[in-house]
Amino acid sequence: MKKITRKVLYVLLTVSVLLGCALNIPVPVNAAAPEQMEVHFMDVGQGDATLVTCGGHAMLIDAGDDTKGTAIQNYLQKQKITKLDYLILTHPDADHIGGAPVVITKFKVGNVFVSNFEKDNKTYQKLIQSLDDKQIKLLTPKVNSRYTLGTASITILAPGKTYDNPNDSSIALLLKNGNRSFLFTGDAGEDAENDILKTGTDISADVYKVGHHGSRYSTSKDFFQAVDPFYAVISCGEGNSYGHPHAETLNTLRTSGVMVYRTDEAGTIVASTDGKSVSFNVPASESWKAGEPTGGSANSSTKAAAKPKTSASSKSQATTPAASAQTKPAADAGQAATPTVNEPSAAPATPPQNETAPAVEEKPQDSTPPATNGLTYVLNVKTKKFHNPSCHSLPTTNRQDSTESRDSIISQGYVPCKKCNP
């Protein structure tokens, strides 16, 4: 009976191909091998702007504030970008959409995605005017809608409803290339994060673009456990008036053993993946220093201009200068500083040995850690992940200890933790 069914299915598939898929039967297609994908977390001070390139295609997620438009334009041009397949503006706050009019004016833009939250201010009006001038229609993508960028896929996670504040209305998306994934949530807070969890979508990611610049009001406990990242990137301005990143968020990342990269320390950060592993162009942060709120944005700008950035210790710079981010030149006294995006070094994306965590690699499925007092694994019954007993990110809630075999646990629907690779 099985042979007949297979034969009939084969005939139907063949006919559907010959008829131009008129029978509407899905034809299996070999997935293309993942192309090299780069994610440029641009240093735009207290704001967000992320360039993604994959297989000759490009996408920009957010565009900093209105002082960074020209700097973003220059950075994209240096990356030889002439067209953006997507411009995704997660929500209408000025530090996310301010530079967008310059980008829309200077580059060809295929699709513009915006939040369902509108603001009645000059920054938002300039955005709408620039879209009208170019006759570009904006779209609020639906949850679970999928798009492609070269061999990478984009899955929209939020917003699934309307909110009373722009932050929770942020577009959230999961970017995946091969077996590696990146999560972006804009400035979404705990309420929006909980709504994403309620959808039941797998949001686990290798790289987590930390929500709301590292604010304590994002990266809630359950949400973070569901993401379970190996790396995290925080985009914020040095000495910003909000005190980002907050100590609570840094503590969450640190106690979970996550490698953290910060634009306020390293400048522009570039992550690269071939679909199998992830590497960064700069070393991970070792400071774990929370932001120090200042009296206002003017102080933040002055401090950023007066103090050059560095991503590594002086010893690391002396031995491996190519691995550190370039420093920002200070503005001359009495002259207005030209907005810049602190660019990465020209070094290859693979980080020097012993300076960053090893790339995330697949591990043979038959490896089993030694038992600890009869305990083989620790399960998270909510996220359906299982860990080695020695893992640094063991669950404190929804925990269940197990003495079962690896195969038995996997057969129950659990997946291995990405950090300890049990």
C-alpha cells in the first residue's frame, strides 16, 4: 500500500509540474546552500540602525535619529549598497526613524515596513513626506508572514495587536540563514514580549539584538529563556541620558553566560554567518558596566565626541590591532561635529583566537555528558530545552531533573541547549 501511494504521489507531482503547478500540489525543492550573511549593527549613538546583507541583497532595520541620516548613507555606500530590498522601521520613535528620509531619498527601496502605531510629530511627518515623494507605499506586515533576503528568511513575530505606546508596537522579526538565527524586537517591552510568547512560535536565536537598548523594561525573564541566545548585541550611546544598558539586563545576560557586544564600547559591530557558525569582527565586552544616566542628550554627545571608543583592552590592541573597532576622532573645538557611524576595522569577520567565544558549531548527536549523582540532564518543561547539569543557564523555574537518556528526552519533544550542547 505504501509503494502504491508513493507512486501515485510521484505521478501527481510530475503532472503538476508539467501543468505549471495547476493542481496546487507543493513540489519539494532542494533548499539552496546558505550564502554568507553579514549583520552590521551600526553605531548611531543612542538609537538603532542595522544593515543586513545576504547574496547581493540588503535590508536596513531602523535608521537612527535625524542627525544620523547622512552617516548611514555614507556607511551603506561604502558597503556598495545601491538598493534595499527592505527598510524596516520597527516603531515611530525618533531614534529609530529619524534618518530614514535620507535613506529613502538616496537609495532605491523595495519595501517599507512600519509599525501600526502612528505619531503626530515632525519626525514622522518627514518620513511620510519622503515616502510620498518617492511614491513608495508603506506596509504593516502581518504576524507569521515570511519574506526572503537571498538565502535568509524573515519571519514577522509582532505586533499582533494594537498597543497604547509605540514601544510595544515594535515590529519584531526572526532572521534565519541556514541553521543560524538573529532576533530583533525593536523597543518592545514585557507586555509585547509576553504576547509573542503566547503565539507559541519558536523564537530561539543564536544572536539576540537586545530589546530597547538594554532597558530593564524589556528582556523579561520568560522571554529571554525562550530566546536562549549565545550572543547578544546592545545598541546604545555612550553616557546616554537613559542609563542604558540597565544593570538588571546585564545581570540576566551575564548569569546566563551570554557573550555581549555593545556599540557604546566597540562602535559598529559586524556579525557574519555561513549558516553553520557565527563570528564577530570585535571581541566581546568584558566590562559588564551599566549605563550611567546623564543630564541630557547634549552631555551624551559631548562625552561621545571627547572620549575615543575602543572595543578591547590596550594589551589586546597592541597585539591584535585589526580585531578592535576604530576609534572616533574628537570634534575640533568650536566646530560642529559631523555625524558619523563608527565603522568596523577592515579585518575579516572571523575573530582572533582566544578573544571571543568559539563559533556555534553543530555537535554529534550521540555525545552524552557524564552523570552527576545519577542526574543526566536538567529539563525546562516550559521552553522544552534540556541542559547539562553543569550548564551556566540552568532554569530556576519550570525545572525538572532527569536521569533518562538523551534519545529518550529528545523523543519527548525537547531540544538541546545551544550553550552547553548536551
